[in-house]
Amino acid sequence: MPKIRVLKNRLLKAGCVCENAKGSHTKWSHHLLVNKLILSGNDGADAKPYQEKQITDYLKEITEAQ
């Protein structure tokens, strides 16, 4: 399983912007999309399967919007 930092790097490379939220949560947005993605977990933690799916789906939405 990838680490949370790997998922965050994928979002950054896609052009997403990070906003801090409470605790270990981060809020991600992209200028082409209306909805935001909330990712929880510290950078060194293992990503859960549902988090990987969320990131993949969000990146797919970005590519479809372009």
C-alpha cells in the first residue's frame, strides 16, 4: 500500500491545491472541478484502499474536465 504522502504528490502533480483542515485532514481542490476532496492521515501512514480509490476517481474527473 502506498503512503499518504504518495497520494498527496499525485494530487499536486495534477495541479490540485491543498488547504489545511482540522488535525491530519487536508482539503484538496482543482480549478476545473467544483467538488473538493478531503484526505485524512499523516504523511507516513499507509493509505487505505478507499483513499486510493478516491484519489484515482478524482484524478479521472480532472482528466475528463480537461
